[in-house]
Amino acid sequence: MTLRTIQNPGLIWALCRKMKEVSVDYTAQLDVAIDRLHEEGRYRTFIDIERKRGQFPHATWRKDDGTESPVTVWCGNDYLGMGQHPVVLTAMHEAVDATGAGSGGTRNISGTTVYHKQLENELADLHQKEAALLFTSAYIANDATLSTLPKLFPGLIIYSDALNHASMIEGVRRNGGAKRIFRHNDLDHLRELLAADDPAAPKLIAFESVYSMDGDFAPIEAICDLADEFGALTYIDEVHSVGMYGPRGAGIAARDGLMGRLDIINGTLAKAYGVMGGYIAASAKMCDAIRSYAPGFIFTTSLPPAVAAGAAASVAHLKTDDSLRLRHQTQAKILKLRLKGMGLPIIDHGSHIVPLIVGNPVHTKKLSDMLLSEFGIYVQPINFPTVPRGTERLRFTPSPVHGPREMDALVSALDSLWSHCALNRAELAG
């Protein structure tokens, strides 16, 4: 029975009233969820900034009241400043002039251009693999690939590091296959899990080369040894190392001479390469199978040709430019040395990532806000669930263009604010 079939107006009114009484107050539930984040100090705010061409890491902060202030960006993932590099901008301008804006479709339906193929060829060459497959982001590349692999290998068991990125976790969760979570970088635990499963079952070990929150490295060679011993495939996420490590910027595995032992390499074009997009590099058959079965690839509009052109130019350039990589590592070492000298509780695993542990979400947010409003230094607070509770932090990402002036300003501001916020350096460092 519908309202249209009821002729009695009084009955219609009563039914409408009853429906209203039992309806869910969705707005109130949204308020509860958002208020909870505010109470825990985990509510995330977006800072409206405008990057200035040729002036990175300097930008303009556009405030809610309409005013503007200069800021120095200390939390960007454009690690090498390639998003401002002339070779990238020129390639993008030329592609826009030649082809226009969008790709016009999915890769399967009119969305594959010479720029996409050129980029995939550059990436395959970078990682010394037979092929590469381009996605709209590294998140999608991880999610789509890991969720598709059990379709290709029935009965596949995936062994995933406990600190893998959310995109890897989601891909493993959604694939419907068996999964095992091994303690972070714990080879004994990984071996135990591998040994407990059917030796005949297909297996894959998924891990990262550089873990972005602590900046620590995976024991890649030892993991590859276990993979060989137990007949497992290997899947490595190199998003925080491509462009920055290895003789041509192919990542940590390339730096350590292990790239050939990895079956699938995931990387991003949105960090060191300064543009947008993600990819996997693997055998031609592996890429062909993922291309043919992964919904995240099949049903997604491809990257704009200009983005693909810019990324290809960036990858090609960084294959030959060691100077940016060396300056990047130098700046990271200098910042860590200076912060250690102040007694601040940073984590140093030897990578380019500089996490400063605050340990409290409210203090972390307060430090971030004061750095921005009082010193013009922009660094986002990082809280749960990105990191475990009690390890809230500010994560600094120095680049080759964060010079002595920017470094002095940051160190001075942190020295002042750490004391102002009554944070005990020795206690936190211990």
C-alpha cells in the first residue's frame, strides 16, 4: 500500500507523523562523530595554500578571513621540488597545447595516448622490468592490484607487514582471500607464518621499502630469501623512495641491488616526481593480467595526457640527476642533527623522513597551529589512526631547496614552542 492509494487524509497525516517519529536523526549522528574527533584532538583541518611557481617551498596561506600570509611548507611530499622543475612544466605545457586537457576515457576506451605509453615505458626501464601499468594514484595501484591477485592465483595467501600503508591493507582486505599479518619487519614471525601454511598454496609477501611514518627500512634481502625458500611472490611498495634512492632513482631495492628479486614493484608519481599517478612494474604477463582483471584499472578514466607527459619527463630527468638526490639526503641529515642537538625526540632510521614525536594529539595540533600562525611554518599534525595513539607527531620532509634560512627559522621556532608548550624533552626522548 502506498500513500497514493489511501483516500483518507487523516490516515495519511497519521502515517506521515509516524514515519517522522521513527526516522533516524542523521545530522545528530554526524555531529557526534565529528565532535568526538574534536574532543580527542584528532579533527583534521585543511590549510588553503597556493604554491608559487619557482619559489618552492614558499607558498601563500589564504586564511578564512580573506587575508594572506607567506608560509614555508615543511610537510610536502614533493620531496625534490620536481613539481616546479622547468623540464616537467615544459612537458606539461607542450602536451596541453598538443592534445588539450583530459584523456577522454578509460585506458580501454579512447583513454590511452602516446603519453601514457611513453610513461609506462619509462617506468619499466626505471625498474628494469618487462612492463609497467599506470594508475591514477599509488593508492589505487595498491588497492587494485592486491585485491585482484587472488583472482589470478586461486587460494593465494598474502603475508602483509603490520605497518603497511592503508591502500595495501584495503587491497588485502577486499580480495576475499587468505591473509596473514606479520609483526613489523619481524622476520622470525614471517617465517613462522609461512611455515605454518600449506607448502603447495600460492603465497605473496607484501611490504614497503621505506615506512613513511617512522622512516625505517624493510629488510628487503632477508624477505626475498624467505620468499625464495617458501616459493612466494614479492610485492614491494616503493612510494617513499622512488626518485630519491638508487643510482637512477628506482628506489631502495635498486640501491641495494635487489630489484631483480622483486616480482611486483609499486611506486608513485606524486611524491619525488612531483606530479600525480601511481603504477606497478612487473613482468609483461603480470601487468597484462592486472590490466585485464582489475576493476580499479578497467573502469577508471585515465590520467590527463599532460600529467602523464610531465611525469615521464620527471622520471627521465631523475634517472640522470644525482645532484638533487644528494642534496636531499644532505638536508635531511642536517635537520636531524640540529633537532637532536636540541634534545628533541626525533626518530632517525637513516632515511629522509624526520618524525618529531609529541605523543599527544592536542599538543601536536597546538604546535602545528602555533608554527603556522606565529612563524609562518606549515607542518600538519599526524594523529591516530595514521599512527598509533601516544605516538602523535609532526613529520618534516626537508627538500633540496630548504636552505639555511628556512632551516634556521624552523629550528628557532621549535626551540621556542617546545618550551612554551611545556613538553619535557628528556622524558619524551627516553
